[in-house]
Amino acid sequence: MTAVACHNLEFGRTMLDFLACGCSSNASFDRFSVRNYAKGAVRNPNRGYKARKLLSFQPEIGPRTKTSGALLKGVTADTPQVLDLKKESRSPASLTNLFEVVAEDLQTLNKNLQSIVGAENPVLMSAAEQIFGAGGKRMRPALVFLVSRATAEIVGLKELTKEHRRLAEIIEMIHTASLIHDDVLDESDMRRGKETVHQLYGTRVAVLAGDFMFAQSSWYLANLENLEVIKLISQVIKDFASGEIKQASSLFDCDVQLEEYLIKSYYKTASLIAASTKGASIFSGVDSCISEQMYQYGKNFGLSFQIVDDVLDFTQSAEQLGKPAGSDLANGNLTAPVIFALKKEARLRDIIESEFCDTGSLEEAIEIVKRCGGIQRAQDLAREKSNIAIQNLQCLPPSSFRLVLEELVKYNLERIK
Ligand code: FPP
Ligand code: MG
């Protein structure tokens, strides 16, 4: 396996770059926020939008292992399943129902998470209640359990190992830490229907709680003593920061290309999901070709998941979203529906570049995105990624766990049906 370099040193360098660009200081956590810098620029319409291009990145996306050109061991001859949302007619699922097959694993995980975070620190003990309390979907650890069990069957492993379980905990800790930091950056008061950590305890506690969880997850990760998994997961933490900076540095940039959007979506969302599914298969000890397919499944599902989220930002009400509809666009975060619509309608560029300074211009932009097929094309893209994700599962033997992994992909698409 050739892993993309991802050492702690590099993570450190990312943070140093972050500090060097003047976005952070001990005196004010607000200045930590690149995105707030950009938001400040939004509030100041005299500042040119090009000024937000803080940093540029070399696109670097894709598998962390060389894809074997050889036929996959264990790949079945099934005809690739192609999803057609209009033809699919199934009873409405819920994540709880879907995850029934790993419900006990998730219960154990919930118990462990509470004690891991709070054990050493009374402030965090109280924040942990908010952080890991009910409300989280636990989609990422569920994916770890599903892939762990689906791949364990291949090698005749009867029960999950403690490494599988610890991986699920690490993944959820990293995910939660990223959301705590994200809510600080986005100044969001509510998440999962509850007040955010920074709203309840202040920015300092929120930043430190996130830092603590990143650090704690790194400690547990190191103790797994599996270099391949350590590299895989530490790269994810770096990707998170890269994704956030990439997003902040391209706000209101109407020249943003679909490929760049997909890279950013990979960094922000798909990277952790891909690491969850690949890491789980590594701990089952399966062939590296199967691990690679699990990585691809996670990546394609993760991209589809993010595209669907971005479509919902246009199609759901503020009540359903728990935040104002169209807020990505309002904040200058140009997602797939907008990128497609920009190719069709020149006026959209003018409105976006004016940063919605005229009353009613945001509503007009949303209308244009809907009218000229931006939503439809984004849905098609999500479907395309989903189809590939389902094909990636074909290396697994049929099992209830593989079935749920497929159903999850379909469930995601049904959110925009
Ligand atoms: C949600 O995005 C945010 C993420 C998926 C990733 C957040 C990552 C960071 C803040 C970087 C973490 C920092 C370090 C040091 C590694 P969103 O705001 O688009 O979605 P939302 O609606 O759920 O808030
Ligand atoms: Mg956010």
C-alpha cells in the first residue's frame, strides 16, 4: 500500500499555516475563524470578493492506496445495480430501523463515549452530556460496525474485535470534535435541535472541548498500534482543516469548478466516511483489494451524502433544516446546484458577485438555481455517486450487513426524492 503522506508533523504544519495567515491568536478565538474573516468581508460589501481567495490548494483526492488493476478477489458476478429514484418504491425507512442489525454495537458505543470524554475533566463531563447525548445519528460508527461485520464474515471472524469498537469510538469523537469547531466557525446556536456547545459554554470551552476530543482520539488511535490505520485517520483530521480553509477561501467565487467542489466535499465529509469503512475492513484483516473497495464505497457514499445535503439546503424549509433555507448560498458557499446553474444563466453570476446587496436578490438567485435545472443536475450527480458506491459493495458476500450498506445509500437518495 502507498499511503499519501499524513504525519502528525504535517498536521502541525497545517495548523502553523493557519496561524501564520493571521487567523488566530490567543487573545481572540474569533480571529481563529477564516470563515468569519470571509463573513466579515460579506458584511463589508466594499471589500473585493477576490480578496477571499486566501490560499490556493493543489487538488489531491482519491484513494490512499494504489488501486489494483487485477480482478478483485471475491468480487461477485452480480449485475451492477443501478438506482432509479422514480422507479424505486419502498416503504419509508429510518436510520434507527436501518441500523437495527448493529443496534447492540451502537448501545455499547454510546456508553463508552460518555465515559471517554468526561472521565478526566469536569467541564467536559458536563459538555459531554450535550455533545454525545441523544440526537446524534451515529451514522459513521454504524458504518464502522456494518463494514466490520460484513468483512469479518469473509475471514470467518465470529465477533468484532476491540480494535473495531475502538475505531468506531475514535471516528465518532473526531466527527463530534469537527462539528463543535464548525459551530464556532459558523456561529451556529443550534445543532440536532439542541443548543451548541459554544452557545451553552462559550467559545473558549467549545474550542478546547473540540481540541480535547481531537487529541483524545489521536491518543486512542496511536494505542491501536496499526500504522496503516493511524495514517488513514490522521490524514482525515488534516483533510477537515483543508476543507474548511478551501471553503472559506472560495466564497462567492463564481469561477469555482465542479471538480473543486467535489474535492472540498471529499475533505469535509467523504474523507472521514471513507476512513471509517476502510479502517473497519483493515481490522477484519481482509485482502487489501477489498479494503480498497470499502474505501471507495465510503468515498462515493460520502460524496453523495454531501451533495444531497447541499440540495436540501435549497429544497427544504427553514423549519426542516433548522437554519434559514439557502444559507449556503447566502454565505457564499457555492455548492453543486449553483455550480450547475451558473453554466446556464449569466445573471446568476452578477447577483452572486454583488453578494446579495439588493433586497430580494437572494430569493431571485434561489429561483434561478431551481428554474435552470441546478437541483436536477445535482440530484443526478448524487445518484451517479450512489450507483458507484453500490457497485463497490459487490466484493462483499451477501449478508444482512451488506444489504444495510446498500439500503443506506438508497435512504440517502430518498431524502431528495
Ligand atoms: C460541517 O459543515 C462541517 C464539517 C463536516 C467539518 C468541520 C471541520 C472543521 C471545523 C475543521 C476542524 C478543525 C481541525 C483543527 C481539524 P457545514 O457547516 O457545511 O454543515 P452543518 O450544516 O452541519 O453545520
Ligand atoms: Mg456548520
